[in-house]
Amino acid sequence: MKKILFVALAALLASCAKAPEVSYKIWYDWPERYLPDFSTLGEPDLQGTKINLDLEEIDDQKNHFCVLFEAPLKVNKEEEYAFTLTTDDGSKFYIDDELLIENDGAHGPIEKKISKVLAKGEHRLKIEFFDFDKGQTLTFKYSTPTIQEREYNNEVFKKEDKLTSKHKYVKPQVKEALKRYQAWKGEDETLVFPIITDVHTGQRFSYKHVGYAATAGKLFKADFMANLGDIGLNSYPATVDSVYARYILDKTRAGMFMYNGMWLYSPGNHDWDGGGGKWLTEDFLSDFFQKPWEAKAGGNLHLTPGRTYGYYDIPAKKFRIIFLNSESSRTKGEFYYSYGDEQLEWLAGILDQTPADVQVVLLSHWMPHSLGVWNAVSMNPIKKEDPSKIMNLLTSYQGKGNLVGLFTGDTHVNFHRVVDGVNYFVSQGYGWVSPDVMVPGQKHAFFDYRETLCIDVVAVKPAKREVHTFRIGAGGADFDTCFPY
């Protein structure tokens, strides 16, 4: 029953999202080295609608085909539009049946540009394209004096939800938690970091909460910010629309830039889902969410080339912050949750070389402790790497090092447990949860994200070897925790 309800909900969400329709018609076995007269081709071999003016969802294993695309373009005010069309092989571009770009013939990728003043109202775009053999390319972009260059999408960039104006709740909720923190801190030195996790932006503006977390970072004078993943590429239209997926990514990073300090990012399993994982790679996620902070780190941020895990040293406070990728390279394959042997070997090496007087904080999206896998209850079976691998590693290190604990998201609930002397803490975040999939011993604050934050601020007091978490927003002080390490 749960599965049926989940599928029904997904279908409803998809049906509610009005996306622009790009109509396409495909004719296979086109043998020539130039475009056909499409009016003479008869019925197409395949036709339908899609979201973008590109070759996504077109079978790129075939050669010798031609496609006719048609799409609307809504112009809100009269201004000059600059269009760029890059194709391999030939193409023609029309607006309202006027030929503007002629790029016919069999050739490699060739870029052509044209500008035209368009009157307010709806216009009709048409692109004729054919592939002769080998690679296929079709990239269409446009810009105006008031619109930054973008790929085609007529709905993504509409006015944002009017509810965003209610962000005035942010500072009051942050200040409530700040008072509790200041009372606990006293004159002691602390390490402080807010956690933003499981924002799950899909057909909503919850990416704004990343910027709201930046407000918390400033007021708490955080040592760094932790983004524990699941940004939100797991929902239509991000799963099929590269433009929408990039829109979410850009907005998320813009929110991170609102904090003028370090962000440490651990990828979530729903950060790979755009286009079935075709649009995002480990290199891309690292370049986008990790490397922009290298200059700020002054040589203290150590990224693993080609991967999305590393560590950040805070020498003045003698802390090492290790951030992991709990999806590894097998996320999109055999395993759903996995650290991978290569990463575990790397982690063992980093822990082994950490000086005895340096305290270690671990960040991850997935919680390997059994209570962390709430979604295994409702979506069983989900394949997971044996969690004992990393838990045994942490237990071994705890006996000889200064391990504060492992802090994660993913579960959409809160809990803290100690296993063999190791602290395991899950921060709730903004992700969906239902009472019938909650595991005993876990806590969840039900709230409306439109008017409530859900951010845990972690504070470590080395002098007393104590950790205190402070909940901003959802649940308030009832969700604060305190434990030794």
C-alpha cells in the first residue's frame, strides 16, 4: 500500500508541474549529408514532447536521423534576444517561421549566433536538425539585457513563490537558539558548526534555507558550515530537466556564498539523481561545492582529486574535520549507501596520521548505525554496504585518538547513540517523514518549512570534552542534546 501511495503522489506532483512542451518528431534512416524538406517526409518514426530544446532523451546510439523541434517562447517585455545554436551535424533555426540561423551540412560542432528584437507576447521557435554519423550535438541558449544566458526552459525562471517574503522568521528563531548556546558556553572556547541537511528542493523554494543557515553561521560565529547533502535533485522536474537541476544547484551555492567562511560538503544520495545521474559526476560536485572554498582555507582544506571527500584542519583549535562521501562511486550502481573500500582505506590512513592531541569530527550524509536507515523500513530492500566496516574502524580509532563523533543527515529524524564509545548523531533536516516509517528511539519535529527553520548547531567544548547541539526552529529546546566524548 505504501508503495502505491508513493507512486500515486509522485504522479500527482508530476501532473501538477506545468512544464513547457517542446514537441519533437524524429525520422530515422536519413542518409543524406544535409537537412531534408520536412514537409515531404510523411509520418515520423517517433514523436512526443519533452522539456528542453536539446537531444536529451533522444536515442544517441542511432546515426542518420533528423528531428524537427517546435517550442513556445514567452516574452514578458520587448527587448533584443541573442540566440546561440551549436550543432553537429546540420541545423536551421526559425522564429515565427522566419529563418534566422542556417547551419546545414555534415560537420562537427559549429556555433552560430543571431540577435533579434522580439515583441511582448508568445513566439514560436523551430529547430531543424539532422545527424549524419559519429557524435551528435545540439545546444541552444539565449540571453537579453535583463536575462542571463540560459538554456531553453520557459517555466523554471518564473517568479518565485510569494511565500519567500516571510523570511522574517529567520533571525528571531536563530537568536532564540543563540541565547541557549551563549548561556552554556560561558567563557569556554568552543568549536561551532551549523548543519544544513536534506533540504530536498523539488517544486519548492526550500533551497532558501541554505541561505538562512548562513544567517545562523554569522550570528553563532561559526568555525565552518556543514552541508550534509540531499540538496534536492530527487524530484520532478529536476530528474528529467537539466536546466531545473542547474537552477537548484546555482541557488544552493548562492545561499552558501552568503556566509563569508568555510563550507564543508558531504554528498547525499539524492544529489546524483538529476537526469538519472547523467548530469552530475563526483568531479562536478567537488568543483561546484568544495573547490570554491579552497582559497579561504589557506592550505588547510585537503580535497581528494576526482572524489568528493577530504578533510579540513583548524590548527588554532586543534581540530580536524573529515567529510565523507557515503555514496561512493557505486551509488548509481549496485549499492545505494556505500563508502567504498578505497575511501575507507583513505580514512584509515588519515586517522592514523592525525596527531594524538588533535580532535576529530566526522561528517557524512548516511548514518551507518542501524537506526539511521529509516527508509529501509518503507523501501526495503535498499542495498547498503556492510556498516560494520566503518563502525569498526571508528571504534578502533576511538581507543587511541580523540574522536568527537560522526554527524550525519539522511534519516529525516533526530537521534544520538553511543556504540563502543563512539558518538553517532543524526540531524533531522527538511526531508519528508511519516510516523509509520519512524523507528522507535528516533525523534522528529513536524513543522511547516515555509515559516520554520530546522537547523542543528553543533558546539564542542574541548576543555570539558562535551558536545552540545542547539536546535534552531523546529522543536526548539526540546531537540537540544548534550553528551560527552
